[in-house]
Amino acid sequence: MAPAPIGTAHARRDRGSVSVFVIGLVVALFLVAGLVIDGGRALNARMRITDDAENAARTGGNQLDEAALRSGGEPRIDRRAAETAARQYLTDRGYTDITFDRTVGPDEFRVLVDDTVPTTILSAIFIHDFDVSGAATVRAAGGISCEGVETACG
């Protein structure tokens, strides 16, 4: 069957169908761009918050119970001093939702941090932010530790 000549009823019925396709394609590309850009920001924020949680845990883990250490005991973390030091570290970096896990052992210290990352492009479809969180645990140890390295320590 030969194509309908321009100006016939069949050709007039298809007029504008390419415009609808292009609009749909633009919307789809906009959503993909939003996922890439805002998703990348969320992943970057998750890496940053985890790094900050690790550094806060290290800062807290340096607060040892000096009395226990001087009496010849095993190194233990002074929880009150550790929480104060870690909270100060994270507050200086702008975090407000900070918790500490008190169920870990006496020689461990765990930090949990939550934050919200605003979106830029996805806010157009009512996704205004992403929640991200990070956590880290440190353990007080005296001397050289060979945890998990069986061959190096004999």
C-alpha cells in the first residue's frame, strides 16, 4: 500500500505524534539525569558521613580510662570522655543527629551518625532529600595486635 499523500485524513491524524514522543523522551532523560546527579550526591554524602563517623570513633577511642591502664589492666575506653570528644568532632563538622551504641563491650566504642542530603533535580518530582547514615566501631588494644593476620604473627 502506498503512503497517503500529504494533506489526507490519515496524515492529519498523525500530526503532532513526534512532539509527544520528544516530550516523553525529554522527561525520561530529565529523570535519569536527576538519578545520576542526586544519586551521586547521596553516595558522596554516605562516603563522607562514614568517614566522619570513623574519625569520630577514633577520636573517642583515644580517650582511655587512665586509672585502669595505670593499674596494669587492659586498655578500656572512658565512655564519657569518648562520647564528649566524638560529639565535639562531629558537631564541628555540622552533624546534629549523633548517637552512641552503649551495648558494645567495655573496650569498644561505636558511633552512629545520620544526616539528610537535599536533592536538586529530583525535587521537581517531590523527592526533596535522601537520608544517609554512617557508623564506625573502634576497640582499645594494647601493643601490637595480629587480629586476622595469622601468617604475620606466627
